[in-house]
Amino acid sequence: MKKTIQSIVILSFLLTHLLCSIAQAHEVYINTSKVEHTINLPQQEMAFDSFGYSAFISLDLSDALSLSFSRGEWTQKKDNHEVLVGDMAIRSVGSAAHYSINDAWYLSLFYDKWQDSIQARNKKHHLKVYDEYNHSKSYTASLGWGKEIGSYYLSLSTTMSQTDWQSERAVSIRKSMTSHTSQKLDTTVASLAFDMSHFVLLSQDTALTYGAQLSWHQLLKDTLTQDQSTQLKRNNITRRTNLKNRANQSNQLTTEDYGQISLYAILQLSERWNADISLNKNFATNSVATQDETYFSLGLGYQF
């Protein structure tokens, strides 16, 4: 059984750091995004493509310290007009603290929770053939350095993330037989990222910041505990990614090393409004499910 989740994501904390360098202020951010989730069953494949929302608020407690809080939710009812009908519900919450040590160095701490539930039923036999519940907790610490060189900004950051993931799954093999699988996975990932951006002043109140980020994510620990009632092969959980937002790092589960390149632009529309766009592409991964993952996003923010 192979399962992959792809999601259109919004910008990472690094873009928040760039925005804050433009104007230190409180900020409210709202984003509409799409989450794709595919499950493969003995009967057939079922693909979800749910649109939902994510939002966050960032509060500056001082010139050096800020707190961020986020929430996201995606739901969908899916009818493939053949055999199956399904439901998917995803929720994510997070919090973060950002501290500027000095003009160059900054420290960030993140806490994220993610949960989802997926059910599929056979319409003809009125039988639940798939029932899955997942939840995770992620703790992340990031240390970064940045420097302005004229109208350019260079940044180098290192991140350590620890994720505890639990999954419960029931699959009906036949009408009289159901397979139950329970998994617990503990992962630790170290990341290194380099970013370069360019600031262009368009008018007195408008400006454009565009840049690129290159990052590598190294899996340091991957401990799996599994209990199943039938002899089914281990679930192929490659990487589950929900949202990346300016409040939190991506909340994800990975069982492989991979790289990512990101292109982004932030347009300051006025003294208070800004919009952003980003495109992220994975590379150097051995997983067929994730090697072609590309994420595109749009967002809108208001500073007060």
C-alpha cells in the first residue's frame, strides 16, 4: 500500500524574516491552499484534492522578540462515481517564537500539531473498506544568520526538527476480514539552507523582494514501531507535508534525505498590505512518490 500527500504550501519563516526587515509590525496572514492525498486500495485508487484555509497572526512583543500562532483546515467528501465514496479531514495548529540576537543572528523555536482522518466506503455493499487516523507533534529549532549587502540580503540557517508520528489504519481485505495496522515513527532531521534575495523600491509605499533558497534535509534518526494483525507489508510513508507558513516551519514526516530549491517574491502593496508567491521543487530523492513534488502558493498579509 502506497500513500503520498502533496500540498500547495505558503512561504516559510525565512520570508517572514524578510518581511519583518521591511516593516516591524504585527501581521495577520490568510492563505487558501490545496492538499492532494492519494490512497491505493485493492478495489481501486482514490484521490482527494481538497481546498482549505490556513491563517496565522504574528505579534511583536519587542524589537527583538515576536510570537506567532497558526491554524489550518481542509475537508472534502469524494465520490468517484464507481465503487467508493470517501471523506477526508485535516487540521493543523502551530506556535512559534522568534528572537533577533543582534543585527545578524536570529533564533526560532516552533511547535506544530497535525492530524488527519480518511475513510472510504463501498457504495454497493455499504461497507467501510478504509479507515485511517494520523496525528503528529513536531519540535523545531532554527539558528540563522543574515546580512544586507546593498540591496541584496544573504542568509544561512541551520535547523533541527524532531517529529513523533502515530498512525492507525484498518483496511477491509474481504467482507469478513479486516487488517489493522498501528505505527509509531520517531524521526530527527537536520537541515541547512542558503538564501539570497534582492530588494527593489518601486515607489514610496511599494517594494518588491524576490529571491531563491537552496536547502538540504538530512535524516538522522528513523525509529519505527509497528503492530499489525495480518501480514501486510510496512506502510510506505515517504513524506507527509501540510502547510509551510510564515509562522512555522513545514510540519512533515520524512524517511529519506532530500534537497529543495525555492523561488519566491514578496510585493509590498502599501504601508500595510503585502502579497507573496512561491514555487518549491524537490530534488535528489530516491522516492518515486516525492521526487517530482512541486509546490506553488499565493498569499496575502496585513500588517498593523
